[in-house]
Amino acid sequence: DVKAQCTIPLLGYQVEDNQKSVDHPLTSFRLCQSKSVHFFTADTEEVKLRWLKVIRKAVIGEIPECQTPVDGDLANGCQEGVPDGT
């Protein structure tokens, strides 16, 4: 997607792996907070595990480290300069 339909802060959410759920595929997981539940399904188990790793960090407020630039672009959406991207 070019633009996100919506954004939600993840602090306080719980991320749950739906490994053995009858109602959802093995590649699904969910985010829960109070009465709010969001279900996600990845294309593969590997992709799901990568998403779970990043989302679990976001849920506790940990900021992932920037990776080495690839072809001049920074990975993980990191930008050079100060936090506001300048």
C-alpha cells in the first residue's frame, strides 16, 4: 500500500500467535487491547515470524535499530539526521 488506511499506537497491546487456531490459518496472529482485537495473516510462516518480532518490540516501546543502507536506502524506514527526518 502506498498510504496506510489508519495507524494505532501499539503500547499496551498484546501480540498473540495463532499457531493452533481452528478459525484462523497458521500464518495468522492478532493484536489485543481491552475490547479491541486486530487479526493479521501473513503470506508465509517466515514473514509472520518477522512481523511478530518487530511488533513485539513496538508493543513494549522498543525502537528497532537501523540496518546498514542497501543501495543507498536505509532499511526499516529509518531516516538519516535527527528524529524528525531532517
